[in-house]
Amino acid sequence: MSRLILITLGDPGGIGPDAAIRAYLTYKSQKAVFIGDVEVIKDVMRLINCNLTIHIVENPRDGFFDGTTLNVVNVTAAKQYAKRRPTKEGGLLSARCIEKAVELIMSGQGDALVTSPISKEALKLADITYPGHTEMLAALTHTENFAMMLVGGPIRVMLVTIHEAIANVPALITKDRVVKTLILANAAAYMLGIETPKIAVSALNPHAGEAGLFGREEIQEIVPAIEAAVRMGIAADGPFPADTLFYKAYKGQVDIVVAMYHDQGLIPLKMTAFESGVNITVGLPFVRTSPDHGTAYDIAYSSKSAVNPQSMCEAMRLAETLRPYTPINHYD
């Protein structure tokens, strides 16, 4: 039986609703229900000339999955929303949709979650303090051990730190944090169907610290973490200089790269899979994916620039095919 996928529409002023509906038109055979404001959906359907029939439901399992219907759990935050910019109303709607989707899945009314892009600035305007989707989903599901993983083309990368100022990163690179990320990377390999994964760990500093000349995080934290993971039976190796490691990942010589911080991992991935990358949250009690792009306010609701739904299509495909996360109880 195919999974019932819930799709949040993200920030109503960005491209999320457009990309989600275009992707659904590609996968009309997929069991999917949208979580969002039905008036926003109607606006987008008019813009892209979508003639599906809207069916509003309270329980997603009551949807009509016949290829001609767009099922919606209606969530509102305002009578209307400004387009192409972050707003308090847009941030509030984004958060309410996420909260509703989690509530539905945790009560058995959905199986997997695909989230459309939100604006962190809009969340702040709405007095919502989470730095992003990943942290919000972890809090709502009471998940302590979680990580962001990006997949695109030949590269799969998991991050030790996520949305952190670069000045704060070195202090966050601890043995415990790296070990937990390696355990989650091993679990992510299972989710992806990789039975004997090769996990390579990136260094934090240039030239992997050059024996401590350019920083001691490798010696004091990263190497001990890798050694601990290996003792647990995880096939981890490193730390390797990031500039050469990602070339090996691109060539398919490693299965998963564990990167130390956001841009270290995402720049090479977006260089190779800018239009098709997917974000996966590993550690949640359900499968969650998201397109690896932002709200793109500059092209939203524009007849001149058609939104490319490729990343959303891939997120929907993975939401249906990924194995569920299986926790492994061997933390130090």
C-alpha cells in the first residue's frame, strides 16, 4: 500500500505552493494531501491553469485519490497574504501548517511529510523562534537526536551543525556531537537502501588541521569521534580535507559525507544538483523530505518565470520510497 503523503505549502508569498502543485501534477497517482490555505491554492491554480477539483478534508485519509482531485486540509492565518516578500502572516501560516501536519501524522492520519520552503525572516516576524524547519520538527516530535541530510546527484551529505553562525561552529564540533551524527548517517544509509555504507568525515580546518597547525578540532574532537564510531561497527573514515573529499563523493567513491557546517556541505551539493537536491530530516518518527531551495520571492507569482518543480518532485518521490528511520541504541 502506498504511503499517504502530507505536503505543507510553505510560505504563501514564495514559490512553495506553485512548486508543490506543479509537482503533484506530475505525480497525480500519488496519495497526497496538501496542508495550507485553500485560497492560496486557488490563486496558484489560476496562475498555472490547473483544473483539478479541490476537495477539503479534515482527515487526510478521507481524500479522493483519483488523479483528478487536489485534497486539502484547510489551514488559515489571515484573510490574505502579501506576495513575493516575507510577512508576519506568511510566517504564521507556515508554522501553523507544519504544526497541523505533525499533529495529523502523529495521530495516524498521514504517513510521510513533504515540506515546501519557509522564510526564516517571516517566522521571526511572527515571533516564532525556531531557526528552521528541521529544528521545529524535532521540537514538535520531541526528537533529541536528529540531523539534516541533503541528497542530490551523486552526493549525499549530513551536517554536524545546521543553522549556526560560522563564528559559533568550532565550539560546537565536539566528540559527542560528531559521534551522534555518524550514528544518524549510518541510519540514513539504511533509509536510502545502502546496506554497507562508506561514510567519510570532513575536517573542519584547511588541510585537516595540518597536525594542529591550523586548528586542533580534528585532533581533539573529530578523530576520537570517528574512532568511537568505528568501535560501534560504523564504517567511518577521516577526517579528510573538504576540498578533496567532495570530489571523491562526486565520483561515487564514498556513500555519505559528514560535513561540519552548513555551507561546507551544501555548496558542493548545489553545484552538482541545484535543481534536484532534497533535504531529509533523519531521526524523526516519520519520513520528512523537502526541496533544497528557498522561497525565491523574486520569481513567485510571475508569469515570466515558470517555477521549476524538479526538486519538489524528487522530494515527493523520496517521501514515498525512503525506509523509515530506525534508531540504533548505541550512543556513548
